[in-house]
Amino acid sequence: MEHNKSNTFFWSYIIIAFLISFAHTNGMNNNYISMFPKIGENITLKCGNNSMKNSDVSWKMDHKELPGRAKIMENGDLFISSFNTSDSGIYICDRAATNGYIGHASLTEFELKPRSLPNSLLGVRVIPNTVLILITWDEIEKNYKSPIINITIRYRIIDERISVDDWNVLHVDPSKIQKEIYSLRPNTYYRIQIWASNEIGDGVKTELTTKTLSDMIESVELEKHLLEGINRFDTRAWTFAVIVIMSTFGIFGIALFCLFIKDPRIQKRLEENDDVERIELIPNITINPGYCET
């Protein structure tokens, strides 16, 4: 009995809560949906269920009139052709005021934010050398709606004898902020283009012109670097260092010579060599009496 009473109380509570919610929303859920369409894409915003008609709903954009490319379909959905940045904003689907639905919560709200092509990279700099070029740029801010998937660099020699379409192409990870280009010609003009890309396409290109350094300039710079501070060089320190090194080698040579003379193994080896020479001398004297005279 008590169990039946508790079930009755539970279901009564559920029915009352449902009726209160139904009276507040007119039987529909108040939804807020964020969408990130591409530029030029056709969009359909669905309001309510399939049984609704265009006379049952009203659409507004940020509580203003709809743009010219927007059209309310027969089933109450809103169709926007060739979505543009000017179409971005909040679209509100509501029951039509002609049906007496005034002052209640809207059925559905759509926030449209466009996904566009990347802008040009910021802070692009080119640092030339003789046979390489260093290209740097600012770190790319993360965009979770239209993330950068690739950075492209292409370069070519500026020469009338070379085709304008003869580009060398490099692909760089978007997390990097620099790239070195190797195996270039010294003292040569190069045209460089760099841009970022996302899933929509390629962004704005940044074009730069630079000239690699000459081999002669590098040799002169190296000579200046090597001779830098030679007027302030103290020869006494160099002389002292040479004397210390030569003295060390001299002491080491004398010590090695003394060890060689006093080593008993060396003395024994010398004596054995003398005995061998005496043994060989006896047969030679016997066979040739004049051996000693020669």
C-alpha cells in the first residue's frame, strides 16, 4: 500500500513538472546552436519539426530583418544561399505572432560564424647569406574553427632566362616560426612567397625579394673577424706560452732518454747483440785470415 502511494506521488510530480515546462515553452525546446559555415556555402537552418509550415514560424537575424539571400522554405526552414561574412550573426526562429504566440521563448537560435581563408603571415623577415636564406615569421594564433594545416614557401631566381613558373616549393609545419633554404647561388636575386593554408584553401601570399651575399664579402668579413683585436694582442703572453710548451717537451725528452739508458732490459739486449757479433766473427777469421784487416 505504501509502495503504491510512493509511486503515485512520483508520477504526479513528473506530470506537474512537464505541464509547467510545456506552458512556458509552448511545447518546444529552446535550443542554441553554433555553426561555422564556409564562405560561399549554402546553409539550411531547421526550425522545429517537419510538420511545421512557413506560416507558423518567423525568422529574424539579430532581431532585424533577414538578408536578401535568405528564404523561408515551405516547411519553415531558413535557406541561405552563398553564405558571406555579412550573413554572420544570430538567427532566431520563433512562432509567428499571427498565431498568437507573443512574449515566449524562441524555438531555436543559430549563431553563424564564417570559416574564412587565413590572413597573411605577420612579421615575415628574410635574412640572406651567401648560399642560404633564413625566413622567420610571428607565431600563428590558434584558431579552432579554421586551424592552419600548412605553411607553404616557394622561391625562384629572378632571371629573364629562367621561366617565371620555375618555383621551388617547401612545406612547413604550422607550429614552426622559421625555415632555412639551402644550396642557393651567391650574389643572386631571389623572389620568395610565403602563405598559410587551412581546410578551405590558401591564404594571402606575402612576397619578398632578397639578394644572397657575395663570396668576396664573406671572405672580407671572415678576415675582419680573425684580425679583430690584433692591435690589443699582447705578444708577451704568446712568448711565455711558447716557452712553457718547449720546456715541457725538452724535459719530457730528457726523461725518456735517461729511462732508455738505465733500463736493464735495454742493456741486456745490447750485450746479447755484442755476443752474437763475436760468434759470427770467429768463422770469418778462420775462413778469411785477412778479415780483421778489412
